[in-house]
Amino acid sequence: MSNQGRTSTESTRQVGRFTLGDLVEERHGCQVWRATDGTLHREVALWLVPLDHEAAADVETATRTAALIGDRRVVHVLDVFRTPGELVVVSEWVDGEVLRDHLTEPMLPEEAGRIAFELARGIESAHAAGIAHGRIRPSNVLVGSDGEVRVTGLGIDAVIAGIEPIAGGDPVAADIHGIGSILYACLTGRWPGSSVDGIPAAPEVGGHTPPPSRILADVPESLDDICARTVITVVPPRGRPVLTSAVQVREVLGAALTDLTGARPPRPGKDPQRPARLPRVLAAVLGVLVVVLLLGWAGSKLIGGGEPAAAPAPSATSQSAKPSKSASARPKVVTYRVAAGRDFDPLGNGEENAARVPLAYDGDAETAWRTVTYYNKSLDKPGVGLLLDLGAPRSIGRVSLDLVGNGTDLQVLTSNEEGTSPKDFDLMAQATEAGEKVTLKGPNPPSARYVLIWMNGLPQVDGGWRGGVREVRITSS
């Protein structure tokens, strides 16, 4: 490896403002170092790629794109620059264990599903920004002490080493296979196909990898199905189409986790089943006590020689505890999935942080689509927004928003056609000086496929005015 651009002494080695510490690994003619940023006084990871490496130019292009991804599940690229002899890629230093160190034995299904779900969400954000990983392995998935899942090597691993060979050169297909393979390995402790990162290979049956349930008997059917529809070497069940996008994988994993835990995909360290179990136990105990008391009351009347009395009339409390017919017929609130979204700036330059749009409906309030910074609250134009496609006309009762900052003026507009101007939409509801959370409801729920979140006034920030959407939730009522 070239030493041009790097100065060395016995105690320190420098690359620009970075002091190199430990050499983490060498692979494919490149080095990864743990280093210290002398200006910001923080630890970082430095990838050093020789400029004469055949993939150096592609790595530079890919990592500059990867730097735009704001999803925390993707280890952030902080900087990309050149020295006289090397391309230097600076990324976060993450304290956590490499997933391969967790795969010495099968995990609980809930934990395996959670890791794959978080990985799918990170890859979904990457795909929305126009970049794929292409080579997901246990060695580039990190698990923090708090259970946080993060993926490294985006824009580097596949560019240097090549896309996962079994995917036939398709980086998106390689990512779907990679997510499914991580789930497979977490469930079984085996890697589908050849051994990877020291994880033993799963056995082959008839030239194919068997589904996880053939290796471990208690694999839930839902997770078994997901592996069969994502891992290329597993034959999918008859009538079950393969999954072709990170969005689809994330959705089916979320549904599987809901079925397994009785709650939304669990947060690290929490037992989502415990709150659901306790009320059922209490109800059973109370039911037994009521029966015992009633029998005791009736027995005392008979033993006392009095006339047998009728059982006590149900109290108002016991009557109200019974669900009425009208209550049982009450319609269930439906939360609609956003099928697609895009920035909507027809009265400006036509673009408003397009790559960040999926962060407004990724289920994570820590990520957000943000506007650019403007010189005044009213943006010097009629407005800017997000156009959300529900996939089909829906009866829209409420639109709930987690916003960036306090003081947003906005409108919720709807239409069954994908309009090109706010005038093509109907006003459902509006808010002025909204806080960080706002729910809007119109007098008559419209039926519409498209929902436009239109902002015409933004919160003040340092250096100007900027707003955004952390999460949007569209429901039937």
C-alpha cells in the first residue's frame, strides 16, 4: 500500500488532520484504521484506498452518494478526500459487536426478526437515496450494547470486492438476499450457501438451501416464509412471490414481529408481551372470585332456611362492562401505508431534498425530511411540500404529523390525481404556528389517493427558517 500523503513517526501517524491508531483490518488491497479527528476530537474509522486501485474512482463516487443518507441505521460517511497517494473515506466509529460474533448459536425468533427488520429499514433508506450495499455480510452488521443495529461498508464493500456473486450483478437483489441471509443466520446459526465470515454453511438438499424450519424445528412460519422469499438459494413456497424491494421486506418483517410479540416491532431491551399478558391474568382471577362469591351468597340463603332468593340483579357496573352491539360494530381505525412519496416544489426550483423524502414515513421519528433553509418564514414563494401516494383512493379521516421545530404553517390537500400544482388539490385541513405534533381533520373525510403536505410558513432556526416532517400517519378516522 502506498504511503504517499501519510507522515509517520514512532508514536504517531497522520493522514491530514487524523491520527491513526489501530489497524482494524486489511482487505482487497485497502486498509481500515481506527483514528482520532484532531479538530473535532472524536474517534472515526478511516478507509485508505490506494489511488491506483482499480476501484478507487468508483469508491469515491459511491461514498459521496452514501454521505447523503440520514438514516442512523447506516453508519454515516463523514468525509471523502484525496491525499497524493490515497483516497480517504472517513466514517463514524461505532462501538458495538460485529454480528458474526453473535451467531455462535441460534437466536430467539423475536431478536432475529428485529435485527433483520432494522437492517431492512436502513437498506430501504439507502435505496431511496439511489445507492445499494450489494454485499451484506455478518461482518458489516453491528449490534450495539443497547441492541441498536447498524450497517457499515455502504458504497465501499461491494465496489471493492464486487456485488454478491449469487445476485448476478444486481445490487438491489443482492441486498434483498443479504437481509434474508442475515435473518436465516440469526435463526439457525448457519449461512445459506457457502460459509461466510466464519459462519458455517447451511446444508444443501437437492442443490438448494432448505428453509430454516428444516434445520431448526421451532422457527415461526412467518419468518420461515420470509427467508424462503428473500434468500436466492432457497426455493420459495408455491404461490408465494419472491420479495423484490427493501420496502416489501421491511413490511413483511414488521407484520411478522407484530404477530410474534403482540405489538409493533420491539425496541431493544423491552418485553412487548408482558403488558398484554397481565390484564388477561387479572381478568381470569377476578372472574373466579366473582363466581365464588355468588356461590357463597346463594349457599348462605339456603342454609339459613329462608326462601331461596333470586340471584342479585346485575349492577350498572357489570352491565356496562359488556360490550354493546353498537360498540362491537364500531369501525376499526385503519392506518394507511404510504406506497410512495416525493418532494413537491413546483413553484420553486423543482427539488427539495428529494433523497430524504422516505424518512418522513419510515416509522422512525428520529429521522426526518427537511426543507432547505430560507431567508424568511414565508420562503419567498407560495410554499413547498411532500406529495404522498397511498396507492389507491382511501377514506382519509385524520393526518397526524410529527414536525421539525415549532411554528409551521401548513395545509393538508388531497386529490385522486397526481397534480402538478397546489391548485390541483382540495383543502382538507390547515394549521397555523403548529407545534412539533399536530393532527388535522376535515369536516367531511375525503376519498383520495394523494395527500399533499403543503408548508407555507417555517420555524426559525439559526441562520434562517427551516421545517420538515419527522413522521406522517394517515388514518381512516
